[in-house]
Amino acid sequence: LTNVIYVDIILAAVSVVFPHPILFVYLYISYYAYKRVAGPFLNFQWDALLLEAQLLSIPLSLAHDLFLTKLSLWLFKVLLFRLMWGSGLVKLFGRDSAWHTDYSAMTYHFLTQPLPSLLGMYMHTHLPYEVLRGFTVVAIVTEVHLPLLSLVNNMYMNAIVFIGYVALQLGIAGAGYYGFFNALTIV
């Protein structure tokens, strides 16, 4: 199994330089098999995101005309919209009032995330309560309102949305360890 993983890592690196649909189909099937075998260890939101992005990369690698390229990029935009807006809606419509009533979610988030970093622990213990509440508002605005702006087909709006998404993902990556999830979302 270890040799198969090494081969998959090499093929994934090759597919970045030489995107070919056969490589993407193989990598999709391979990761799907890992997900089925590893069960609880590969059953998170980032695993589903990786599989969906891998599946969408197949038509993009076949895109040799303008229509298919635009369609593929639009599908990636829909994937990103669903990821960000869904993340925000889960926070707003969940049963945790810390996200939408008193905005205190970030006062405990940094220590309760899966793998907190030293920066996350520092932020939890040293930042004032009001700054942490502000971070909660920024997260909600970035995940609920910016995706709606991404629906506007305007270069400047898309730039604002891009900067907001990247800033949020870099902040999340700095405060905790989420593996490839933040990098995949940024890409």
C-alpha cells in the first residue's frame, strides 16, 4: 500500500505539470478507494472537496476550446460558492448561538479546532474579547456575503471576493492545521 501511495503522489505532481484526463481519472478512483478503505479517517469536508475538484479537473483537462474552458471554470466557481456559502449557512442556521447572536464563536474556536497551532493558542489567550468577536463577524461576512458577490460577473467584484477568500483561508491555516484544505480552497 505504501508503494501505491508514493506512486499516487508522484502522479499527482506530474498531473500538475502535464494535465491529462487519464491521470485525473486514475487519481480520482485511487483517492475514492482510499476514502472507502480508510472510512472515518478520510470522511471529512476536505476529502469531499478534493474528490469534487478532482472530478471537475477531468473536463478542464479536455478543454481545448473556449466554451469547454469557460464551462469548466464556471463549475469550479460553483464548487467554491457551495463550499464557502455552505460553510457560512451551517454556522448561521446551526444551533450554536455563538455564531449569530453574541458573535463569541472565536473566543473558544482557536482551542477547540481539530489541531490548534501555537498562533491559534496565542490568539485565544492574548487577544481581547472584542477582537475575537470581530473575527467571528469577519468569518460570517466572508462565508455568507462574499459568495453572493461572486455571482456578480464583474472583474473588480471577483477580485474583492478572491482577496477575502484568500485572507480567510490564510487566517484559518495560520491558526490551525488543516492539511491541504486551505491550499485547495485558495487554488
